Amino acid sequence: MIKIFVTGGTFDKDYDEKNGRLFFKETHMSEILALGRSKVEVDIETLMMIDSLDMADKDRKTIVDNCISTDGDQIIITHGTDTMTKTAAEIGRRKLSKTIVITGAMIPYKFGTSDGLFNIASALAYVQTLPAGVYIAMNGRVFEYDRVRKNRDTGIFEEV
Amino acid sequence: MIKIFVTGGTFDKDYDEKNGRLFFKETHMSEILALGRSKVEVDIETLMMIDSLDMADKDRKTIVDNCISTDGDQIIITHGTDTMTKTAAEIGRRKLSKTIVITGAMIPYKFGTSDGLFNIASALAYVQTLPAGVYIAMNGRVFEYDRVRKNRDTGIFEEV
Amino acid sequence: MIKIFVTGGTFDKDYDEKNGRLFFKETHMSEILALGRSKVEVDIETLMMIDSLDMADKDRKTIVDNCISTDGDQIIITHGTDTMTKTAAEIGRRKLSKTIVITGAMIPYKFGTSDGLFNIASALAYVQTLPAGVYIAMNGRVFEYDRVRKNRDTGIFEEV
Amino acid sequence: MIKIFVTGGTFDKDYDEKNGRLFFKETHMSEILALGRSKVEVDIETLMMIDSLDMADKDRKTIVDNCISTDGDQIIITHGTDTMTKTAAEIGRRKLSKTIVITGAMIPYKFGTSDGLFNIASALAYVQTLPAGVYIAMNGRVFEYDRVRKNRDTGIFEEV
């Protein structure tokens, strides 16, 4: 059983017809897995629904605490890309004996051109095959948490 | 550099407006990787474009020969689901020291409801992390080639 | 209240996972109107679900009879494009004092690249504005039933 | 030849990956017409790319002036829904002998669930069939410009 913690980020942004802005309603994780016909056993839990630029220390603590307390040793976390590496570092320094893969999207899933489904599918594969550690999976690639950064100009995660 | 061999299958079926039937035109692999914003280096090569029910011994030989002769040791093969395990067995008995992941789709990629992109994304992750061997990646899961079958009733690949 | 008679055609073809062929399950008319957020009052009735090349005289009689017996005077008919003009001619020679718009699609609605939604939306507008008569609405245009043919080479309906 | 004036609105909003906000890049009109396989002759001209809440008097003057000066007598205007009726009123009081249909979308076209394509298709049909006048086409329906309002609670245009 893979635990999936949802924290918001671009990935889950929806369009608010009332005011013409993007907002968070609920996660699209279940419909993504259904579309992909995933038969992997997962347990989806929404910890928060926020833009990762708005993520405070207490939010990161919530994420870390949940990684520690959850039963399984395979965890996926969906997260905004802007501070993804910061959260990864917070989790990483706990040296948990679990495989934790953080992923997200550059374009909201509800947009036709989103990279969200692709990233979830690869995260799901990575979490089942990688040894214990904290990883970031984006653009089909996977990085150890302390050897990656988001290139602000290109929007691409790259090794450091 | 990951080698991607395209062989056809449901995955790449298109709609022929002239006669109202499904047919093969060209692979959608590049557009799938572009949509997923994949930054994984791949080399795509179309070996054939056929329904896997029409795949003859000589076609399987072509696939095996290409797996042997290609330079890299990470290979993805897109393949129709009906005889996927048969081709996997042909490759498997060569005991190549390469990681070879076979995947496909239950619904053509050009259908809005296709599982194709999801499967490609997971295959791309599996091929980068699994040890040498021949695998089938479907529905988010991965199986060793000699421990899986397609359940004809449900259309789902399951362990045997 | 606009009456919508569904007869099948490319428009409503689905993909059968079991045998890899296209088939008819049920019409997608309701989901198209929901996606378009249509607020037009309609009554959808499936008369048959067949390829228009398989449409026999008795099927055309069924369509004509229903056009005559239905209460309203605004009718849309979804129909395969191959024999659309033949059915239109059958209805046309009854000289009904109703506005009847026949439409369809070159690509099944379930394909991402379908013209189906576009054609339904325009048919819905045409049926509300045109005087009594029998029309074919395709490619954003509308034609009187006896002044149009499908160009087999291009797949486009054109005036004659 | 139908003139299509693009002014922005929800319809053409894109997602800006750099800052996670919606913005205007260029109109999607051509790709919508291509997807719908429209064979209607149109001339697309972008007058502005703004949210209709930001539309000033001078912007409305630009729209009115262009309606007057353009050669054809069939005009479609894409427009944000919030002040659509205000612009319609500005054009309407000129009593032009042209058929002018204003339309838009509640959800950006680039979202999978957009009503944009549906509205464009119906506007294209309405502009070809309605007599001279100024109209608003939304949700499959069409209204004379001075007999419609947007219901803020439901987001639906309704007759007054």
C-alpha cells in the first residue's frame, strides 16, 4: 500500500468561474489514477491544499510528521514546484528508512497540456523501485533530494 | 540514452476517416514525451506498426535482434497487449544483461480516455531503476516477464 | 424543446477494449451538451445505433416516421456522414413544416481531435434560427438537403 | 467572409508557468476552428487581449469603431462575460445594419472542461442565420443585446 500525501501546488489548481482566478477545490489524484487504470494499491490523504510559496514552517512540520507516523514505507507527496526542494530537505534530514518521492506539475492537471499525469505515473513507479531515501521526480527523471534544484528560467529540475 | 522501440499495438492506433476504421499512421511517442515535459534522453525507433495479434515469428525475431544489437542497456518496447507476454518470453530467454520494459495501452492514445501516457511514464521510470531483466509495465505496476499474464476478461495484467 | 434523434454514425463510436474494434455503446450527446454548458431545452432519443453504411430502408423509414410523429417543430438528427444526404432526401420529400438539421462527425467524439462537439453546437444554433426545411450542418456551414454532397476525397460537405 | 474580433476574456486565458497565474498570450481561435474542421471563411483580428473587467471606455470605442469600419456584415466578437452586455449595448445603439454576435467562455479554452469551443461553434452558426442586430450567444442560446443579463450567482446568461 503506497501512501499519497496531497499538499496542493500547481498540480491541483482549478479555475474559479466566479472570479476568474485559480484556486484549490479538491485533489484530482483519484481521477488521474483512474484514467491511467492504475491497479497499484494507494491510500490518498490530503494534508493541505496550498501554493508552495505560501507553505510555512508549520506546514512542512505537518508533512514531516505524517511521513514519520504513516505505516507504510512507500510515500508519494504532491507539492508545488517552487519550494519542493525545501520540503524535501526537511524530510531528508530525518533519515527515515522509507522511500519518499515528491512530485508536482508545471501546469495544472485540469489544463489539457498538463504534465501532472506523467509525473504522477513516474513517481508511482519510482516509489516502488527505489531504495529508502527522499527523491524528487519531475520530467521523467528522479533526483536525490539534496542534489537537485529548480531552474527558475526554464522551469526544469536539474542535478547539482 | 534510453532506446524506445515502437512496434504498434492499441497504443498507436489512429482513426481513418476515409473508411471509419482504426489504422496505424505513425507513433505518438514524441508528442507524449513532449506533453509530459520529459527531459529523459531517448532515441525512438519504429520497428514495425502492427496489431500484436498479427505479429509473426519473424517480427518477434526483429524485436529480439534489435534488443541485442542496440548500444544502450535500457530499452522500452511499446507493444500490443494481446501477445505482449509472448514477445517478452522470446526476449527473456536470451538472458541479455539489459533492462527491457515492455508496455502498451488498452485504449489508443488518441482517445481522450487512454491509459497510454500513464503507462509510458511509468515504463520510463522503471527502465531507469530496475536491474537487468525483461519486464512488463502496465497499470502502474511492473512484472517480471515470466510471472505475468493478461486476464482476458478484465483486460488487466496480473501476477501468476 | 428541441428534439434530438440519435442514429449512431462515426460521432458515437467507442473503442471496444476486448477486441480492439470500434463499436456503439451509448450516445455521448448528454455529456457534449453538459461540457458546452448548454441551457437549451432538449429531449434526446436514440432511434438506432448504427453505421450509416449499414442503414437500411426500414431504418430510414423509422427516422422519417419519428420526425413526423414527434411534437416539436425543431429537430436535430445525428447521423453517419456516408449516407447523410440519402436520409435527408427521404425526410425532405415529406415537406414537413419543421426545421430539421442533420449533423455528424468525421472523427468519433471520444477521440481528442473530434469535430463532433463543434458540429452539435452549430446544429443546435441552426435549428433555432432556420425556417422550416431539411438541412445538413457540417464544418460550421449549413446546406439545404438537396444542394449538398459529401466529397469522398476530402471528407468535406460541399454545395452542389 | 465572417470577421472575428478577439478581445480576450476568460476564453483566451493561458497559464503562466513562471508565476502560476493566468495571462493572455495569443488567441486560440485558429486552433478551435481547425479542431472543428470549420470550412467557414473567416478573418480573425485581435483588437486587444484583456479581462473584460479591465475594459475601459476607449477599449469599447475601439471595438465599436472596428465593427463600423470592417467591410463585412457578419461579425463575431469574443469577449469576457463580465461586461459583455455593456459592450453589446455600446455597439447596439449604433444601429448598424450588420449581424454582430458576441460570445465568450466561463472556463478558459485551454482547460479540458471549457465551454469555449461550443460557444464559438454556435456563434458561427448564429452569425450566418440571424438578421442584422447585436446578439449575445452563450450556452447554446442567443439573446438580443438589450434583453439579456449575466446571472452572477449561476454564471448563466438569461433573458430579461
